[in-house]
Amino acid sequence: MRHVEPHVFLIAKTAPDQPEMRNWLDFIGAKEFALPPAEAATIGNLLVTLAGKRCYMSYQPGLNPNVSKVRTDLAAFIDNILKVGHGSVIEHVNYTFAIENVSRVFTAEFNRHRAGLAVSEGSMRYIRFDDLAYWIPESIRDSEDDSPELREAKQKTRIVFNKAFSQMEENYQALLDIWNYESLQKFKEKKKLTSLFRRLIGMGVATGGVWTGNLRALRHIFTMRCAPAAEEEICYVASMMLERMIEAEPDVFADFHKEDGYWKPRYLKI
């Protein structure tokens, strides 16, 4: 049994093809629209702008006779997209996270955000769990502001947690011994048993996986899960993810700000 801390890795993102973008823009008559250099725009800036302007053919004045003035500043254009709630155009950009040392309490809630989210989670059916790891919630960690009564309650709670995970490890090992697991050669036989044994493992066990979400889905997740009403662990991890996205796509997530330690967007419905 061991204690672990959640980790978030931003491992992939949508890759634009600027030459083909140029061919497309020329094809639809937007020859005056200048694509920004790759280093001058994020993926979100670029694709959201191109998709948004295609809806109104507003790449340049006169391309759409109804449009006589266009926004040329990408940040201002995207801020207006968020302001008016034109959320479909931010769905074209995906970011992929590898998330480790989170519990199945976290994944059970996080995976409910299926719309716009791809999920590949570690399988308890295939993975052997005789070395259990878990995260100690911050709510039961000692704090300088704790009263003597609260400190004692937290310490006793941690003891119960450790005891529970130690017992799960013992029970799991007992099943491995009962079924003479180490002597098995065929993966099919091992899988059948690990599928059975996982029923003894609690939801607090550490797991991990890969999640890909489009910007609209991620904004919704952060709005819901970085709030005071969110479950403790999902708020903790989602806030870590949001900080990475603010760094990666500052314009799309610039309206998120902290209030009393929690993240809140200026534009709620995108």
C-alpha cells in the first residue's frame, strides 16, 4: 500500500495544416485573409477563427455583401465568440491529457462528460492490483487552522483509510494464493481471475488513463467541476487541467478567474 498524488500531462493536441488551410481559403475567395505565422497563434486561435469566420464568410470585407467590417484581432474575435455563445466553432480543437494517480471516484464522475470527450481508462479486468495506491484527500490532511477535535478526527480517519487499503491488499493476496495464480501461464486464465478479484477493490484505488476533449467540452467540464459544489478530487484535478489549458489556449480560457479559491468563467453557456 502506498500514497500517491494526482498528475496531469498534456500529451497531444490538434495539428493544423497551414498549406491546406491556404488552399481552402483561396478556393472560397478569401485570398486577402492572411494566416498568422505558426508562432503567432495557438491552435485554438487559428481553427476557432477560421471556423467562426466561415459561418459568416467574414474573412475580409466584401466577401459576404452583408459584411462591411471584420475583426482582425484573433483574441478579440474569440472573445466575441465566447460572449455570443457560438460554441460549436470551438469544438474543432482537441487536447489530450494523460491523468495518473486518480481514483475511480474521480473517473466515475469525470467519464460522465461523454459528449466531446474520448476516454481510455486503465482496466481493472486486465491489470493486477496487488500493490494498492491511493490519494489522501486534502480534507483529511492536517492544517494549521485545525482545532484539536478536528485534528484528532482527521488522524483517526487516515488510520481507518490505511487499515481498509491494507485489508484489501491482504484479501487480494489471499485470492491469488487460493487460485495458485503465480503458476498460471495463459493470459486468458489470468484475465478471468483478475476480473473476479477486482470486485474486492474499493473506488479509492489509484488508476489512470488518457482523455481527449474538444475545447467546448473542456470548458463545460471546468465550469462544472472547478466549482465549490464539485467533489473534492475532481475539483482538484480539473483545476490542474484548467491551469494547463489557460497556458495552452489563453484566449479561449481567458475568462476563467478565481473566486474564493475556485475557478469561474465569465461566459457560462458556450
